[in-house]
Amino acid sequence: MKANIFKNHHYVLVNLSGFINYESIDELKKIYQNQLKGQKVVFNLEGLKFVGSSGVTDFVSLLKNIEPNDLHICSAQPEFCKLFESQSLQVSSFHQTSLEAHNHIESMRHIDEQMSIPRDFIENKSS
């Protein structure tokens, strides 16, 4: 399995391709723990091949250790979707494409910004 990682100011895009195996999942776990933990992460599974259970359990385990609000998945093949459902994987959002995931995260960021009321406004109103 190969992982290409792209960061912007609001999230990290992890493009996965190839076949899942134990060694690559261990490396991805290390990268997540050391560099990505606590950030919003989009896993693009477009190029990832499902080849049975070898390494897949470890991959799902990695995803389950990510805060559900920070986990976004795009371009998952039906086999992965069935697996995620059977494992009760909690995900913030599923998307057809990485562009769709990007637009979703950006729109949610803007909604969060609009909902935050400036502290001085609250203090001035209560005086």
C-alpha cells in the first residue's frame, strides 16, 4: 500500500493506493500517531484494493482510533463500505470524491465560524 499525504490549513488528505498489508498499516499508524493525530483527516480510498482480511482488520482498527469528528472517507469501494458498516465504524462523513470531502469540510468550518459569538458581544449585552 502506498500513502500520499497532502496537508492544508484545515485538514490532511491521505490518498491510499495498492494493496493493504501489515507492514504498510504499521507505517501508516506511526505516521498518524506522530504527524496527523488531532487533525481532520480525509482518507481517499479510490486506489486502494480490497484483497481479503489480510491487514484489513488493522486498517479498520486504525480508523476506529481516530476521533469520529475528525475522520472523513471518500471514494470507498462497496467492499470497504460493507466492512466499515459491519465493524460499526463511526465516521464524520463519507463522500464520493476528495473534492466533495474538501467542500464538506470547508462548509462545516464556515458554519462553525458563523456560529461562534464573539465574547465581547456577550459581555456587552449582559451589562
